[in-house]
Amino acid sequence: MDRILLVDDDLEVLHVNSEFLKGKDYQVETAASAKEALTKIPGFMPHCIVLDVMMPGMDGFEAIQKIREITQVPVLFLTGRSDEADRIRGLVTGAVDYILKPCSLEELSLRIQIHISRYRGVTGQTGILEFPPLRIELLNHRVFCREDEILLSNKEYELLVCLAKHNREVMTFEQIGAELLGGYIDADRRNIMMNASRLRKKMEGYVGLENMIETVWGKGYCFKG
């Protein structure tokens, strides 16, 4: 389930947008200020952040610069400030989109979905699979939860990459065997299950990774990044 952080000092807007996005099967966290958002990001590790510009204390333009010190996930500005200079400033500071209030909730949901998909595609092309807080560096075969490296065996690493590349798809034992071993026989199931068990046990030691690999009984596994 993708995680969305909504940041706005208008509590009514937060409530309405949050309830709608939850209905679209997002996990949603809210913050009523930029300062509160910055404290929540490390633990929640959202896949996308929707950020207001006009907030007391730290505004959205300042907030996004601090957000970029923590994560590179898509940030969308959702604001009533319609001046061209503000839109340009928002995009220059690192936002992927600048949406004016009032905005259709269906459109907001669609834009969030598009930017999350694009982000995952870009990170994959650069040799990184990123599902915050999990990061898989394909070029050097290293896996991290935030800044902590997860030490995996070659078999565990290969299985994780296989499942992550098919995010949210049910990968059967036959499909896993074909991708990792070049073919599948019944005897391979036990080895796949053993490696999956070890991999899940290691990942469960990190906050945010506990349920990322789901067992689909009788079929195989599903990665929920």
C-alpha cells in the first residue's frame, strides 16, 4: 500500500483529502505544519508528499528544501497561490507538480499515482529500486533500510530483487524458479521457501519492512512496496 503524507494547516482540507485517499487504498498520514511533517517523514517514509505553500512558521518553499535532505520521493504542491512566480518557484525548488486549490480529488489521486509510478521508473533506470524505507542498489548488490545496510546472502538478495521488480504482483514458485534458476522443478520449491523465510526474518528486524513480503499460500509470494 502506497503511503501519502498530507501537509496543510487547514484541518478541514486535511480531513477531506485524507478520507478520500484512504478510500483509494492509500495509507495516509497528516501534518498541520511543515515542522510536524519533518518529524514524521523518517518514521512514516511516504511514497509521496502533498504540501501546502502558505503555512505559519515554515512555508512550503522552505519545507521542501529540508524534505530533500531526507528523501527524494515526489512532492506535490497543493496551494491557493496561483501567481506564475510562485508556480515557477515551486517547481524550481524540487516539486514535481503544482496544483491549485480547489482541486478535484479524483485528479489529485491520479496525479499522485502518476508521479509515484514515474519516480519508481526513474530510480529503476538509475540502478536503484526504492520503496521507502527500502532501497536496493542494483549496481553494487546492496540493500538498505533508510541508512542501515541489510546484509543478505546472494540467494536472499536475488529473491528480493526478483519480487521487487514485480511489485504488487503475485509471483508463483514456478515464475520465481524460472527467473532465478532458468527453470523450475518441484524440488526447487523448498529452497525458494527457505530463502524467503530467511529474507523475511531479516527484513522484519527493520521498522517499515515487517510486512513487505507477503506469502500467498499455495502459490508463492507478493512484494508490497
